[in-house]
Amino acid sequence: MQQSPWTFSSSDKAAALKLTSVSRETEVRLDRYIGLLLEWQAKTNLVAPSTLPHLWTRHVSDSLQLLDLAPSARRWVDLGSGGGFPGVVLACALAETPGAHVHLIERNVKKAAFLREALRVTSSPGTVHLAEIGDSVDRFVSPVDCVTARALAPLRQLISFAEPLVRKGAKALFLKGQDVEAELTEATKYWNIKPKLHSSRTGGHGWIVELDAIERRHPSAAAHGIEHDRD
């Protein structure tokens, strides 16, 4: 692999770890992951180039905060893992947790190859599934504690993807942007949900949508409210 032309700010990393502290062992794994990502970024577009100077706060810390919303979760499914946020970051953080495993679903061959290499070089517990999301989620036989997605699709579609897992007991945590209210309004036309919103600790206009139950909406069903939790 050729030398990466990309770098990140050490102050950005320090700011990120101040927001979401991790063990020294996890930090080492994350360093290896970010180093690999910067190498692959030279020929495979894993993240938006404009976000690279703030890689740790924009992507790593944003992913790590999910752990506080599901502290007992061990088995995760990450939909459309892309460059590994949040899936690989979660796997790095859970590497020392007995029974932890992160399933990363990705349909792009190059990105799936990167994800496999990221899990290998970080010695993190995970499995990469090269597949379409809709063809994968209902095939999980073993229990799933949490399903997540970031920058993948509108909330209405994410709920459709996650419903088979949530129906079996999983919690859904979706990282969304400033249009979350509009996406929720659209989603509730099709789904009965009682979402809880958490403002992202990384600042900006980010939100995390938490769902513990999902039901397909019937025309006569009453609309449900939206609970806000501004952390």
C-alpha cells in the first residue's frame, strides 16, 4: 500500500478522546485503524475528504458515543458499514469485552475488503458480510443486542431494514443529521415508533435516534410523539 497523502490533527484526536475516553489498548487499536484508513483513502473513497482534518471528532468520537446508549450490548449489527463508522470503531472498543462481536454489512467489494483488513490489523471481534442489507438482516439466527447505521439512508428506509432485528429484541441506534425531525415526520407515516432523540456530544447538528420497538403503521393508528433527550 502506498504512503498516504492524508494526515489528521493530533489536537483533534485529543479533543475526541476527551469527549469519549477509552482505554490505552482501545486507543492503540483505533490508531491502527485510522492509519489504515488514511492509507486506503488514497485510492478508495472511504470518507469525505473534507472531514479528514477532523477525523477523530467527526467520525471516531461520533461512533464511540453509541456505547453509552447501549452499555450492556455485546452483539452489534452495523448496516452499510462503508469506511467502518461506527462498526469498526465499536469493534475496537469492545475487543476486550467477553462475548462481543460486531457484524458489518457492506455491499461494496472494495469497502468490504477494507473492513476485513481493519478488523484484522486491530484484532477486533467482527465479521464482514458482503451483501445487500435487505438480503441479510433477517438471516441472523443468534440474538442481536443493537443495530446501527450512519450516513446510509433516510430514516424511513433504515427502520425497514432494522425492523426484523428490533422485532427480535434489538435496540436501534441511528446516527442522523440536522434533518432528523423531517425524517421522523416522514417515517411515522409508515411506522409506529416512539423515538428518543439524543443530541450528539460531538457538537454540530447531529442526533442519535433510539428505537426499542417498531411496528408497521396501520392507516387508523394514532400518531406517536417524539421524546427528546438533549444530553
